[in-house]
Amino acid sequence: MKQRASIAILFLIGCATGGVASQLVVPPIRAGTAPARWEYLCTEASPTPSSLTSHLNQLGTQGWDLVSATPLDKQINGGGGTNSVVFCFRRGL
């Protein structure tokens, strides 16, 4: 008799917590919840740290996220080297 009462109590506790536990589960992300459309901006900047930092900070305050940075090699007077960097940003619409 004692064993049946224990099983019955455990069964009732399991039923009660099962209903609550399903409400605590975070649902998986469904397609379409993230911004589906993006606005893009690519800009060229010189690689000097002071001007580059202020330029990137300014775009960051406007909501732009940096996606890529690519060195741009220009042939000047026959010499090579990186003279500027192309930065591409995006932000959700």
C-alpha cells in the first residue's frame, strides 16, 4: 500500500512538472525572425590608425556592422603596396 501511494505521488508530481517544463523551453528560432533584408555600404579608407578608428566608430554609431575588410593594392609609380582598405558594412532594414 505504501509503495502504491509513493508511485501515485511521484506520478502526480511528474504530471504537474511536465506541463510547467514545456512552458520553460525556449522555442527554436524559426526562419524569418531575423532581418531578412540588409542594406550594404562599402567604403574606402586610408590605413592610418587615427583616421580609420574615427571613421569606423562613426559608422558603428549609425548602426552599421563590419562584414569585411580588404586591402586595396594600387600601383603607384611602379611600386606596390596597400594604400587603402575597402570596408563593407551591413545593417538590417
